[in-house]
Amino acid sequence: MKKKVSIIVRTHNESYWIGKCLHEIFNQKYKNFEVIVVDNQSKDDTKKIVKKNFPNCKLVNYKSKIFKPGAAINHGIKFSKGELVCIISGHCIPKNEQWLGQLVKNFKSKKIAGVYGKQEPLDTSDPNIVRELNYLFGNDKKIQVKDPFFHNANSMIRKSLWKKINFDEQTFHIEDRIWAQQVQSLKYRIIYEPNSIVYHHHGVGHNDNIKRVSRISKIIQNLNLKKQKSKQRIICMVPIINPIKKNNTFIVEKILNELNESTLIFKTFVICSNKELKNKIRYLKKINLIDRPKYLQKDYLGTDYILKETYKKFIKKKYKPTHIMVLEEVYPYRPKNLIKDLINKIDEKYDSIVPICKINDHNIWKKNDFGQMNIIFKTSMPSSYVTSNVFKEIKGLGCITKSSVFEHTGRETMSINFLEVLEKYSTKLK
């Protein structure tokens, strides 16, 4: 039985092209497909043309002031039923009846994550666009193991893999290449199929938009950084003594679900002996439960010692991580992108990355041997001195340390970098 394909057509004011695009799609020899048109608030007749002339299409509205292709594609795929997802721009026109079938035939191996086809210029295309298209899309088929080039103007992906790795919704451009790099890091392959051809009205150029070119340049630079970071194997350790509940829910569940979905964390280890919590999170595939041994259950043992012993006994040899992230359940309020921001700060010259926050208007007191409280730091001094230059460490919020130094007992010789967060995230539950 032929694989079902969901064709996602992205549109924004495509009234001139959309009829031609959909006509050629429905003229394909490969017939087992559905068409989902994802429209981003078109002001012209795009939606009218789709409704009137192509009633078999599913029309989905994507409402966003700023169009981000990754978000639009993700939105459309949510409505899809196919095993394979084909992505095409509304101003692209399949060249012949073989366009769709040529993409599908490449998915015989389960190691193939995505396939992209050729783009050809129209006769009316700008000479610069013609040159760019001829340069980027040749006539030779290739299997890409490391090269992350991929193009969603004419492409097809496995939906099962998309469920694990969505398209980046933060970038304005090359969400396709970011996705390709992510799946390649998991040992999947990308194929260029030159026999699957579309005419592309705009091409890949836009040389008249200097800001756009600048943004793309920065994204490409970031891709190179991400490629370097793909060699990292980061595990997370979450030590729990007595798990805290709120409204019959363990507060640690939220961060554990986030860690389970994260593509940046290889494995997470929860060090806990609470049976109820273990039963609630056992279905999370990337979360590993480690019972706290009796010798580590003594009250006088500090968290650092427990983590180091657990690492040496259960994790070091088997998983061989490059870095260890530590999160404590007593810090439930974390910035949305904390994990990502910490990982982005990893640099070979630093042994550890630690969250910090400014100390704002807090007097610090100390009890002496006679039980008397004495102020040792007063923040009523000029704010330009105190609030701008004094910080406190929030290690339990989340910190990352090289595994090579994780066994060491002291921090005096460690080289530490810092990630500044707002003070509200430093709240600690007792």
C-alpha cells in the first residue's frame, strides 16, 4: 500500500500563483495524498480561490503579525493524517506529474529523515535569482550525512520524526536547515532529489532586502556553533529527598516533563526513593530513576556529595557524559529558556556555568554565638553600588559542570562563568 502524504501549502497573498500551484498538485500521478493550505492572513483572493476551485483542500488559518515559516508549518502538520509530510510554498509550481512520486520513492530506508527537490527559475525570473538557483540546485542526486542544507519550498519529511523534532519557531528564515542539522545529529540522512522539480517564483535570493540577508548570515553562524555543540553529551541530575506536592501534584513533574522533551539533554537521572513519585514519572522515556542507596540516605550528607557518589557509581562509565546539569526541585520557578541558555554558554575555557541574580534591597544578617542578630551587609547604601554589582549564586536553579571536574571536592580552582537571571527566579521552597 502506498504511503499517505499530507501536502502542506504555505500561503500569504498568493492569489496569482495559488491556482497554478494547486492545479499541478492535483494533477500528480501519485494519488494517495491530502492537501492542507496554511494561510497567513492573506489580504488578496488567495483563500477565495482555494475555497471556490479546490474544495478538497483543507484550509487552515495561521494568525501571526510576523510570519515565521517554522511556526506555520508546525501548525499545518497538526491537522495532517499522512505518514509523510510534503511542504511547498504557495508560489511554487510542480513542473510535471512525477514531482510528488519522486519525493516519496526515497523513503524506503528508515534512516532517511527528509528529501528536498530541485527549484528552477521561471523565464521571467531576475538574472540574480537564476544564477543562485543554478548554483544551489544541480543535477546530481546526493545523500547528505553532515551537510545540513535543506529547503522547505519543495521538501518531504517523516511525520514520526517531526513529532520528536519540530521546526524551529523562533527564526524568520532557514528553519529547514536548522531541522536538518538536528536530525543529522541523531544519525538520520537528508537526500537531494533533482528529479522532483518545482518552478519557484521568488527563488532563494531577496538581494534587495539587506536586513534579511544579515539575519540569514547570523543564523548560519549560529548553525556552525550548534554543530560544534552537537558533540556534547549532557546529562541532568535531579536529587530529591522528600518530593514536594502542591494540589496533589509533585512540583518537580513540570521540569521533568520539560527535560524529557528536550533535544539538548541526553538523559535525566532522578535520585529518589519515593515510590509515589517513581510511579508517576516512570512512563517518561528519557527519565531514569535511581534509588538512593542506604549509605547516601544519612541526614548529614550534603547534596554535592550525594551527586558525586551517584555519578561515579551509576553514570560515569556507562553514559560517558561531557557535562552534568544539576536541577533541584526546591527551585520550581525557572526562566522559560533556562536549559537552552545555560547550554549555549558552554565554553571549553569554563568548568561550570552557574545562574546568578542581582541582590536588590535585602539586608543580610548573621547570628552571633550569643544568639544576637547583627547586620553584616546593608543594601540601603547607594543603589548604583549595591544593586549593580552584587550578585548571589542560585546553583540549585540549574548549573552545568564539566564531567571531568565533577568528582573534585572543591570549587576553588574551578573556572566559572555565569548566567544572569531575574531575582524572582531565586525563590526557594523549604
